Amino acid sequence: MFDFFKKKPFQPEHEETTEQVDTALTEAQVAAQSWSERLKQSLSKTRKQLGNQLASLFGGGKIDAEVYEELETILITSDVGVNATKNLLADIKNRVKVQSLDDTVQLKAALKEAMSDLLTPLQKPLDTSGQKPFVIMLAGVNGAGKTTSIGKLAHAFQAEGKSVLIAAGDTFRAAAREQLQIWGERNNVHVVSQTSGDAAAVMFDAINSAKAKNIDIVLADTAGRLPTQMHLMDEIAKVKRVMDKALPGAPHEVLLVLDANTGQNAVTQVKTFDDALGVTGLVLSKLDGTAKGGVIAAIAEARPIPIRYIGIGEGIDDLRPFIAADFIDAMID
């Protein structure tokens, strides 16, 4: 089951996993479940909270100020955030007026429609066909899931028939380099790394190697940064500039990996990394049954950057393109 994670000595970093192997689904169970069912399971905390509260709220009765106040509380406690909640409520009130809704039973559809209008613009799958090599830079704080996401992305691209090269740019953490090296050896993916601590040199070498070997995809890991560490944010911006020198236009995608369990702090991370790097896509990891999925709405409101992928577990296939309708159904239905 999940060979990528169970073979020794490779294991996800301890700070990047919230599940134990003995609680994971069996291979047969995973195969039997559709992606939408697994997504609903991964959002079980949000579904349980929203389901119980919304069932009561949307059970019938007059739509009034008290109903809107209760809905506001439900959304905020689901990590939707104050600003996103305010705008969602304004949207819902407008729908109630325009559609002449008068019973709370009808509010559920209005909520889903409002959420769809907010999240659907973020549904933009990553297209890597425009460049070769297509360079993807991954950023995020330590523990967000960058290393694990790189492994899953490499697997997905290989499944599409594309060749992959990994740049181990997290030169500060030997564990990250070792994990990427082990994954590369087992899956015939070349990993460019060095122990000098010069991440920019790793990126320069990796991109030149990819050009020489006619590689399709370069996945460039970077050291974790806290949004408050501005001098380190400046350093990662320098790494990005070196990529452009090695290959004009690179990186072609800057993916920010976010831990869904961090709640509103994820919004702060998006703003800070976007200001420093010009983030072009998001990966929301660890939607594993404990996270509140409403943070996606908060992100959409604060900084509407496309959500390229969401991760719902520790399996190698548990990173999939974001589909707004499936996500909304998993949260609310």
C-alpha cells in the first residue's frame, strides 16, 4: 500500500504528515472509492460541522436577520474568514431578493451558488505544454508539505508520459535532500543537489541539465520560509532570478504549498509569498479529515490565485487538480 511512502528508509517528514500508516485506507478500499467520495471523507470535519449546523438552519422557516447572523457564525468558524463571509452573505442576500426566496430551505442552493461564483475562477489546471523544460518552483513554510508534494507531482507527470528532473534546492535541510534522492533513485528521476548551501547554484545546474537532457518538467524545491523572515524571502527571490538567467522566463510556475490546517494563517502566507515571488498557483495539502476546507474561500477572497492541486492524504495518488464543484459538494452536501 502506497509504496512511495512505506518503503524504507523513505518516509514523509514528520512535520509533513498528520496520519499514521496503520490508520490509512487499504489499497482495496482506496480503489473502491471515487475521488469525490475520498474528498468528502477528507473534509469530514467541515462536513460534520457544516452539515449539522446547516441542516438545522436550512430546515425550514422564514429568512430573517437571525438566520443570516447564524449563517455568518457558521461560515466564520469554518475558516471562511471575515471578509469572505461578509461578501458571501451579501451575495446570498442579493440572490434571496432577486429570486424572491422566502424559506430557509432555499438558502442551501443560494449558498452553494455563491460559493461557486467565488471558487470557480480559481479552477485553472496547470498547463505545462508551453515550455520545455517547464520549470516549476515550489515554495512554502517548513512543514507545509513541499517535499511530499514534489514526489506526488513527479509521479503524476510521469504517469502522463513526461520526463522529470528534481532540483533539491532546500540546501538547509539534509532530510529534504535525502528524501528527494531516494525517491529519484527508485523512480528513475534525476535529482540535482549539493551540500554547499547555495540554492541558486542548484537551480542553475538543474535547469542546464534539463536542457541538455531534453527533460520535460523541472520540479525545484526551495527552503522553507516564514512570512516574517524578510531577509530569507529576499534570498528565495534571488533564487528565482537565477532561474531566469539559466532559462529566460523560468520559473514558468511558482507553486505555493499551503497546509490546510493552518487556517487563516494560510491567507497571510499567500499574501507574503505572492508579494515576494509572484505566486502563480497554489497547492493545498493535508485536507485529511482534520482541516477545515473553508480556508479556500478566504484565500479566494483575499488573493484569488489559481488552486492547481489539493491533497487529501498520504497516498501517491492523493494530489489532484482542484475542481470547485466537487469541493463545494464535499463541504456542504
